[in-house]
Amino acid sequence: MSEPPSAYLKVTIARAGFDRWLAAKPPVAQQWDDWRTIGMRWRSDGGTTLPEMRDETLAGILDEASKDLARFATNAQALLCFFANLGCDEGLHIAAYDTTDSHFLAGTLTWSENLGEIIACLTLMRGVADYLAPGERGTAVIHNYIWGGDGRDATAAALDIGAAGKSRLLPPDAWPAVIATFQPAVDDMLDHRLPETYPIRLEPALQRHRIGGTAPTAN
């Protein structure tokens, strides 16, 4: 039985920066060199951890992640695919500003068990750092909220995102705080409710920035 983790991003970002991010092309995974700090165990190289994975194996996974993102002309298309077009239950997903017009939340209760797709999602999330003004910040997590419990193997990664293109994968001792940050939104979505302060599921600006018609669907 498949038990994919959830993926969530929450970021403080002005509308002008948000619009620039939506219209920009997604980044490439090779832009960052800290992927070996991702948690969980993987089948590549005999099911070892990422620190034990061969360099050429990891390089191939990063290349596939970048190719996955290269399918999209804009970050808006990728966001729509990753956080709006998966499955038939719209209650599983959200990509919207809150009512204070200060935070953007993107989340899906079920993402992927594939390491390349997890890295592609994290790459998309990390790219927002290039469009943050001083003082704006974000955080993200890929964690199995539904089936994983509190065990360390239930978390793939937690991100700290800052302005001027800065982002870092957090160490395991920082994961619980980030996981807890998104728990209220997860609980609301599991109860088929919108998270508090979010009046809609899909931000209209995402649709306005689509280029070339229907975005590619997830594999």
C-alpha cells in the first residue's frame, strides 16, 4: 500500500514578489548542494541513507528532478500541478493567500514517495527565496502526517527559507517544530475544511499567470 508523505509551504511574501515568482521559470535542483541531508531511507544503492548514496546516483536523481520541473514554463504551472491537480479530491490541496494578505500557503496531503519528485517539490519551494524582500521568510516540510506518526523516518525534509535566495534544509532536531507549525492546516484539511484564515483553495493569481493553457499533470 502506498503511503506518500504530505508537502507544505508557508511563506510571507508581498504580492509584487509573489507575482514575479509565479511568472518565473522554475529553478534547477543542482542550484543547491545540501540534498544529502534529506531524511528517510531510499531504495537506490540498496536502500541506504542519502549520505551513503554514490555521487553518480544522486547526480542522476537531481538531473531527473530538474527535468521534471523543466516541463513547466512558469512556477505557477508547477504549483498548479503539484498543489492543485493531483487526484480528484480538491480537499487534499490548497494554494492560496490568507485573509490578511500576508501569507501564501501551498499544501497537499499526499505528495510522492519518489525521491526525485520530493527533490523537485523542494526545489520549487526553495526558488521562492529569490523573490522575498528583507524580513520576509518561509518554511516548508515534507512529512507523512497521515500514516507516518512521529518517527524520524516519517520526515523527508524541513526547509527554512529567507530573503536574497537563501534557503537551507534543517537538521532532524529542528523537524518537530516545523511539523507542528503545519499540523493545524493538516487537521483542517483532514476534516475537509479550509485552514483558518484561508477563504479559498486556489489563489486566482495562479490562474492569471498560467502560460500555454493547461499545465502538465503529475505522473
